[in-house]
Amino acid sequence: MNKKIVLLFTLFIALTAVGQLKKITLEDGVLQQGRKFGADKLAGFQWIPNSNNYVYYTDNFTKMMSASTTNAKATELVTLVDINSALGTKLKNFAGIQWIDANTILVSENGKYYNYSLTSKTGLDIKESGKNGENQTFDKTKQNLAYTEENNLYWFNNKMEKVAITSNSDKNIVSGQSISRNEFGIKGGIFWSPKSAYLAFYQKDETEVADYPLLDINDTPGKLVSVKYPMIGQKSEKPKVGIYNLATAKTVFITPRNNTDDYLTNLSWSPDEKFILIAELNRAQNDMCLNVYDANSGKFIRTILNETSVKWVEPEHDAYFPNTNSNNFIWFSEKDGFQNLYYYSIEGKLIKQLTSNKFPAREIIATNPTGTEIYFKATGEIGTNMLVYKVNLKGKQTLVTKDQGVHNVIISGDGNWIFDEFSNHTTPSKSMLYDKKLKATTLLESKNKYEGYEMGSAEIKTIKAADATTDLFTRLIKPSNFDATKKYPVLVYVYGGPHAQMITNSYLDGANLWMYWMAEQGYLVFTVDNRGSDNRGFAFESVIHGRVGVNEIEDQLKGVEYLKSLPYVDGNRLAIHGWSFGGFMTTSLMLRKPDTFKVGVAGGPVTDWKYYEVMYGERYMDTPVENQKGFDEASTLNYVNDLKGKLLLIHGTSDDVVVMQQNLALVKKFVEAQKQIDFFAYPMHKHNVLGKDRVHLMTKVLNYIIDNNK
């Protein structure tokens, strides 16, 4: 071949390769969204105590970099090699380190704890809870460590002595762990008092809670593993709060004042250590009292406030004390329809309603050093955002974050600096530094990691709900080669339940990357956040009460109606997929609206609410004795004869959240009705299929939809 022709051909191939876009694989779509395609951020950002310096991690969390508000140029502060060399540890990353002071960090490995000096590069072994220790919780000084072993609670004092706080041989009495199945904002069971004179803890008596059998197939023969699972309408755990006095080694207990199975939640200490505040909620979850107790004796002192509702009251935030020198506190309440902040005295006087927003406050981040300004997260007027505001004790509110989007904010110890990392529809990630006057400096702005890849686009719009007045957010993902003259099949991805929001003003708009892979297979991928989902206020969410699945289905059908109005949608090729509450929605739509979707894949679905747990389920559905009509209406088992499309049911065999009985009960009904469906189990997986097995899961789900939606 002529050399010139060869040269021109080689150049053509090279130019073609340069212009060719790479493809995102399904494995990428499942595993790499936060890794290879993760936006550049100041990972693990923390303010160094008592300074205006900050740190973050690089090199896959193996190097700690330090910078200051006056000089953003970072220098290496310490590496994992330094720490492992000094301590003899084998740490793989900096995850979980805590600051003791500006020069010392607390490091842990396999139940051992070390002080590591950043100046001398030396460390000291200070505590050891052992490999059986769990729920390790240090006090504010990082001198006292409390932890659990099995069902009992222990603490290590500053003399390295292990002290048993409880010693129950009855495994049904569990101390120091989360209670109420982590509902009501509960994240742990150990609460040090501000000055470490006391240790409060949750205790639950599970004697009357049913043992639920899970099969462990890893042994030969397989063995039964029992977990405590209180089903709706049945016996539940009985809670207490213990208060251990470190000086006297005595414990006093607080029990529910009204009924033994009331919930005790949102525990907090007053700054002077004299009082404990606890929200007591009746089992029906429609009557809540915020009670004050004497910390030394456990004696009830007063009820500060009482909230009732014909639907539910859901306390999720403990009392927040903005000033360490005052017992005045802030309480979250949605009694006016949206979660707002209220300022109370410990005597029970409402000093000031601090916010009166028509959108929900979500979380208090911090206060300034004097406790006169409170920083908190809230959606703002557009429900897909998560912004940061500050409000003073007179109720003057200021928007801190200037950009629309989803923000993560960390306030410096002196309150003079604000770190803000956010993303939105067009911004992968941006890290900002605000001074006291809210003047912003950009520290880092991520490039688009999807550049050079075939990547579709998402449209965020609103449609009207089935009530014809409420706006619902929608997300429609289109392929990169979208052609409006063609007809596309659609995959509807659904969740639809409380405490979750699928569409956010973040990069990719809250979508999973696998949805963009699916779009490249010639699909549109659609989601609508129906009434009943999160971040839109109490009226929006509480329409589900007593009739779970009714208004949610009607809103999803409005989404289908919108899809069918689009000229490029093939209305005869609609598929639906969801997990957990989304699995309930998927099976409900396939059975109760059988002419809508051609294919459905339901993962970990609630199929009959009588099989679900007490704390979550009774909030939304009451009990079968109180609401049998609602349970019958919501049960997918009652509609099996109506199935028309192809349905795949999936479940993890060790699921202790939505137990596998839910799915098997539905399969049994299909068998009895002589209806053919498909079923797939993931052995030893819990409520979600995680890790590399998730690639198998999503391959199973999406191939099933592609193969059957023709």
C-alpha cells in the first residue's frame, strides 16, 4: 500500500478515535457513580478545633491536607503511613477519626483507641473495648468511653478500668443500643452528659416481641437465626431510659408515664446536667409529650409541651440547646403544617416561634459561639433544594447559601467562617468559603467527569397531582441520541413513600447512573415524587394515612397520563421498577391498575402491611383492628387475579426490614390463582443487595424489562 495512503488512513483512524465518545457500562452505572465519576470535593472536610484552619483528605483518604482561611494553599499534615508507623496499626483510610484538640486526633482500629499527636508524630494507646465491643461512644473530652457487648453496657474510665453499667443475663433486656427500630430520629443508645458526670442510655425489654426466623445457609446444615421483629398490631418492645451516675455507680430508670409500650425518644441533656428531656409518644403515634426529668433521681418534673394530631405526630429531633450557659432550647414541630423552629424555656414557656416558613426545616447545623444565631437546613420555596439559613433568637432569618441546589455546610468553631459544598442540575460540585459577611471565595469547582462519555440529559418539570392543585416534581431522562420523531419505551422508577425524595436539585437530579445507561439502550426513564413523599410539608405527606397506596397510585397515574401526552412516548411499552415502598408501589400498580404497565420488577416489596413492623407501619396505617378496611384495600394479595403484565419479584433471604414472608405470601397467592410470575432470591442479602452483587441485581432487573417490554 502507498505510504501516503497508509499515513492518511492512520490519521483518519486517530481522528475518529479522538472524536468517539466512550460508553458507560452497566457495571459503571451501578458501582462507579461516586467513584470514577464522583465529583472532585474537599473530601472529609473538618475545621481544626479552636482555629480557622481546616483539613481534608486526598489520595483515597490516605493523606490529610491542611489549609487556612487566610491561605487556601494546602500542605500535607499527616499520612496514614505516618500513623501506622507510629502506632503499629494497619489503617486503610482516615474514616472515623475524631479531634481531641488542635494538635491531637483520636484513632481507632479493631476496638483499640489511640491518641496521635500531629506535632510530635507519636501516639499513645488509651482505650480498648475489644473485638466484641460495639456502639463505642466517647464523651466530649474523649477521656471516657462507653460501649456495648451483646446486650449489656460498659464504660472505660480514665484509669483504664472496665466498669459494667448493666449486667443482665436475660438477652431480652438490651441496654445502650438503638430502640424503636431507629424510627423517631433515633441513631444510637448512649448519651454522655455535657460534663461527663452521668451516662444516659436506652434500654428495651423485648421479652414479648416475636422471634422471627432467618435462614443462614453458610453452615452445613443451614441454621436458623432469630431476630426480634414486632409486627403491626402485635406485642412490641418496652422502653426505659437509664441514668448512670459515674460518681456513685448507681443507675436510676425512667419509664413511660402513660403506657409501658409508649415510645421514649429524642433524649437530650440540659447544659447544666440537671435535667433530661425525653419525648414520650403513645403507641398510636398521635399524642406526644415533651417531658423534663431530674437527672439525679429520674423523677418527673413537668411536661413542657403536648402535641396531638388526628393523623400522626412524629418527633425526630431532640431538644437543641444553642447556648451552653442556658437551659433555653429549640424544638422542631410541624404543628402548623411545616416543620419550624420554636424557642422554649426549660420551665415550659414558649419564648419565640423562630421560623414560620411554608417549607420544612430539616436539621440544625450549628450556632455561633454565643448561641444567638442558629444555622439550619431547609428546602426553601422549591422543594428539590436543600439550602442553609440562619435565624437569630428574635426570629430574623437570613439565607446563607446563595446558589440553588443541595448544600452541605460546616460552620467554624468561632462562627466566623462557613464551608459550603453544593451541587445542582448544572454543577457537579462546588466548594465555597464564606466569611462573616457572607462574602464567598471558591476553593474548588469540579469538572464534569462524564465529559467524553455518551450521556443523556434529564428534564425536571412539574405536573398536577390527582387532586388537580398540588404540583409534583418529575424527572425524565432521555438518551444522548434522542430523536423526538421516534417512539420510545419508558421505565418508570418509583419509590413514592414517606421519608424519601427521588428528585433533588443536585447533579444528575437525584438519579442513579444506571438510569442513564438504561436511556442509552433506547429508553426514557421517568420518575414522579407523588404525594406521600418527603420534603413538601405535613399535608403533602400525610394523605397516605390509613390508605397507603391510594393517593400515591393516583399521582403515579397522572405521571403516566403526562408520559402518554408526549408524542415520542410509546404508551403501550411502559415498565415500572421500585424497591421497598417502591416495590409495594410496583406490585400495587401492576395488580390494581393492570392495563397500565406491560412489565414490572418489584424488589423487597411490602405486599401486606400486616406483616410490617410496628413503629413505621402503625404510624401510617394504625392496626388491623382499627383499620381493617385500609389493610384490605392496600394488600396486594387481594388483587392477584387481575395481573396482566409480566412481573418479577425479588427479595434478599436475610431481609430483616421487609421480611421475606411479605414476598412469599404474594407468591403463594399467585400459585393458588394459577398465575405465572417470576421470582428471584438473593441468598444472605438483607433489605438491599449491595457490593458487587448489586451489578447482578441491576442486570437482572433491566434485562427483564428490556426482554419483556417489546
